[in-house]
Amino acid sequence: MDFKIQDKTALVLGGGGGLGGAIAASLAGEGAKVAVADISLEAAQATVDTLKKAGHDAIALQWDLAQLDVIEARIAEIESKLGPVDILVNNTGGPPPTTAHSQDAALWSKHFDSMVLSVIKITDRVLPGMRERKWGRVITSTSSGVVSPIPNLGISNALRLTLVGWSKTLSREVGRDGITVNIVLPGRIATDRITFLDEARAKREGRPVADVSAESQASIAVGRYGKPSEYGDVVAFLASEQAAYLTGSTLRIDGGLITSI
């Protein structure tokens, strides 16, 4: 199926990671020009190198999302090299495992800036152009914790829920401009982040990592962790012309992990 996003410009935040890299690959595979942003230029460049080897148009940007004052410069660079952003994929890193209580205010503020405020301000920067062109996609990746809070991820659960409320509200504001705004949430996708969380839980509980991983996968309806490409392909569909009537939604890409309706 042709998703009809040939030559659209996509910005993928966190594009040097497992999920972000998979999203960038799926969008590029549909003909989009992709700006890959990551706090690590090396990681972003690795994703871009892979895309270019496959014949795709892509650039890498070093971007610390906590630095709100660089947004204008980064977007301007993308516009000069690839064109105005048509597809924005808000994909941020997650905070360290924490309880919901007894955390320092500075820690909350740090991750609010990088996980929430940065997403809002970057979206605000590209929205006027989308509205003028009467076409745009804003896709924000969160976590299954926004539906079923994950133990010991207190900061993540709270801040990512903020983005769900923001996204739903925004979808109502820009829908008539041809812009869709959706949330995607991964279950347990086989990335370094999941490996880190399994290792942290194993250490916390004094158990072998293999046992923790096996137990985790057994709780998923399909009995395995997801492939990053499976996540990326759903995001690419949301960016497609075929998904023009899908907005204000939260899609679970979780293999049936979440038990609630």
C-alpha cells in the first residue's frame, strides 16, 4: 500500500534509539525525507547512515530536548535542508525508574522540560506551516504507563499522561486544518530501554535477568516482545493519507499486554 507521503518531510525526535530509529526507517521506506534528531549525534548519524545506504534522504541533528532555546535553530536547519516539517514524531527518552513520591522538585522540572515542554514548543513551531499547507501529522510516542501505570516509573507515568491530555485537546483545535494529532504507546518492544528496565527489575528483586524477561513476555497476549519495525510501521500508517480520519486517538501497540478495555 502506498501511504502517499512521498517527499513529505518528517522530523523524528529520539531517532537514534530503538523505537525512533524504527520509526525513521518506516517513514523513509514510504518515501519521506527524514530529519533524525537525538541527544547523541553519533546515534542519530548511525540511523541516518542506515537510511542513506537504503537510498533514502535523511539528515542527523544533535538535539538535547531539555534545551528549549535551540528549537528555532534546529527547525530552521531542517527547513533549509529538507523543507518544512509535515510529519512530527515526538519521541522522547524516559526518566530513570523512580517512585511517585519523595522525588526532588529539580528532577521533576528537568524531565518536564525534556519530555513535555519540549514536545509542546516544537509542535508549536511547526504547526503554523502545517496549517498554511492544510496538511500535517503530529504523532507522540508515550508509554503503556499512561493506561496502566507501571510500578517504579512514577515520573514517567505522570509526565507522559500530561502529553495525552495535550494531544487530545490539540486534535480538536487543528482538525479542520487537515492536521491529525495522535498518541501511540508501546508495550514491551525489544529495545535497549526494555533491556535496561528488565535489568533494573532483576537487580531490584535479586533475580536472574532471563527469568524477569521470560515472566514479562509471558504476560503479553502474543507471548513475546514486539519488534521495533512493528512499532515503526504503525506510526508510518498514522502519517499516511489513508489515516486522515484518525485523530485524537491513543493507539496501543502492545501485543495485547494491557488487560483493560
